[in-house]
Amino acid sequence: MNDIKTAPDTKNQKEPKGYAVTYPLANFGFMFAILTGTLGGLAVKLQHINNGDLSAATAQLALVTGVGALFALLSQPLVGRLSDRTRSRFGMRRPWIFVGLIGAALSLFLVGSAEDLPLILVGWCAAQTFNNFVQAAITATLPDQVPKHRRGIISGLAGMVSPIAILLGAISLNVLHSDLLRFAIPGFVSLIFGLLFVFTFRDRKLVGEVPPLDIKEFFTLFVFNPFKEKYHDLGWAWLSKFLVMFGYCTVGTYSLLLLATKFGMSVEQQTQYHMYINFISIIAMVIMSIVGGKLSDKFGKRRLFVCIAGITTAVGILFYAVSPLIDKSTGILLIFIGATLLGLGMGNFFATDQALCADVLPSKENTAKDLGVLNIANALPQSIAPAVAGPLILAVGDNGYTVWFIIGAIICVLGGAIVYKIKTVK
């Protein structure tokens, strides 16, 4: 294979043949693998090993998801930078994707088969690490392979499969009655779709000498100076993404425990309602993933669509906040309404934010590293939100979920508004 340079931006230029199919499928795979556990699988698993003790499950969920997300946080920029420097006859990104796929599948099998908290914690940290090998390298192929004027469309397709992954994760929790299968099957699906991408796309190949990565450079992978003009817009894009994702994470991780604690549902009822709620949310998310990406390309106004996404998501979170305060039947209805608004908001966000981030990258030579730093804004809320949520909810008591969701809504609005600090993107 010849070296493939970063995709040029001409109106007649398109992504390589087949990329628009295999890229979304690979994104679906790694999202399905990790979100099935994050948005319900771990909550069910921990309820089982604690024999239904909801207080213990709440505290342990904060520990497992929080520590696991820290591993995701560290692995994203590291693998991104290493793939930028990888000289291999197989390409720059392909080796990292392959190793990540195998490691993630095995780690999820470990989580599903574990019978105590330490093994679950080890397995989940490994799954987060390897899954982010995959995500960091695959995400870097977008600016590698796709010209700028097509990135909104391709990002929209990738954003569209995220809600499908969430929905199928919710369905699998409901129809699979074994914790092992609830983790192993998503890992296997990710492996299959990931390998399809690995063996079909034309990976970019690095030519020339590459200096070794020293300790000082390793630690600089995780930081950049947003006050420097070169990184100004990258800094605001990072902060906007972090705040919106934090707001979203206030709901997702604890949704099953909300149903258990405030609505008195059994595990079977939790997974059933979780499936219904996600079905409504996903329909809205898929629609907005397609519409948002196309409209942001058409009007060239990425910031407007990200801002609207943050506000819409915040309103959805507020419906969750009110739901425990009224009678159960009305409370469930409010959750369905909130889930619909969450779907509309985050579908729009996933489609347009990824294109916006690709547009503000300061360097073509460090694409994966910079995307890895941006992806910290995806991973860090998954660490901070559960770690804060568990103790806060338990400390506040009866109104713990309401207080937590109100905090999430406020943060989400800030994330949508702050995108207007970006100057080089409309």
C-alpha cells in the first residue's frame, strides 16, 4: 500500500469506497461493547453480587465506573499519539485497533464471568483501556480519510449508530438472562465489526524517521495550553464537549438504580423499562444524528447546533429530576418525555460536535493525539460523574437523584453556551 496523506478538501473528493459503511459499523461495535455495561450491565451485575442491596450497588457502581473511566482517560491520548508515530507495514492505525479489539473482548468476558468486586473492577478497567485503543485509532481515521466538507455526513452516520448501540444494549440486558452473555456478546459483536473495518480500509502509512517518545513527551500528551492562539479553539471545544457529556452522564449510569430505588422495580422490571425508555430515546437520537449532521454541513453553523443540543439535553435531564417527586405513573411518563428530549439533544450533539472537533484540530501531523485529548472530554465525565453521583445521592437521601439531575442540567446548558467562544468555526 502507498502512503495515504490526510484527505484533501475539494468538492469532488470523497472518502474511500466502503468507508462510509465500515466506519459506522466499527463505531457501533465499540460503543455497543462499552455502553451496554456502562448504561445498565454493571448496575445489574452489582445488584446480583450484592443480593439486591441497592446502597452497596450504588457505592460500588461509582467505584467501578469511576476507576474504569480513568483508564479510558489515560489510554485515549497515549494510543492516539503512538498511532500518529507508528511505522508499520500494516499502517498507523490498524495495529492499535486490532490489539484493542482482542483485548476488549477478553476483558468483557472476564467481567461477565466474575463473581466478586475485585475481578469486576480489574476486568472493567482492562475493557475500558482496550476499547479506547480501538476508539482512539478509529476516530483518527476520519480526518485521515475524509475531506472536510464530508465530515459532517460521515460523523452523522457514526453518531446514528451510537443510539442504536445503546438500544441494542438495553434489549440485550432484557432478553439475556446471564451476566456472562450480557458482557460477552457485545464484546464479540465489537470484535467482528472492528475486524471488518481493519481488513478493508486503506490505512495511512507513516514515512520517514520518527524520534522515540520520551517521558517528558509522554506527560505532555495529556495537556495543551488553551491560552496559546494555536490551541484556543481546541480548548473551548474540549470544555464544551466535557460539560455536555458530564450532563448526559448524570442520567445514563444511574438510570436503572433510579428505577429500583424510587419506583421499587425488580431487576427484571428495571431491564424491561430500561429497554422501553431507550427505544423512545434512540428513535429521537437516530433522527437527529442524521438531520443534525446534514444541516450543520448545509448551513456551515456547527456552533449553533451544538448549543441547541446542550439546551435540549438539559431540559430532558430536568424531566428526570422531577420524576421522583410525584406519583409513580406520572413519574414514569416524565422519564419517557425526558428520554425523548435526551435523544434529540444528544443525537444532534454526537453528529455535529465530532465534525466541529475535526474542524478545530491545530495540526495535521498530530491528528490522533489531538483527537485523543478531545476524547478525554468524553471519558472524563464517565469517571467524575459516577464517582460524585454515588456519594452525593446517598448523602442527600430522599431527594438525592433530583439534586443530582438538576446539577447535570445546569452543567449541560453551560456546555452548549460556551461553544460560542470558538472563533474559527461558525
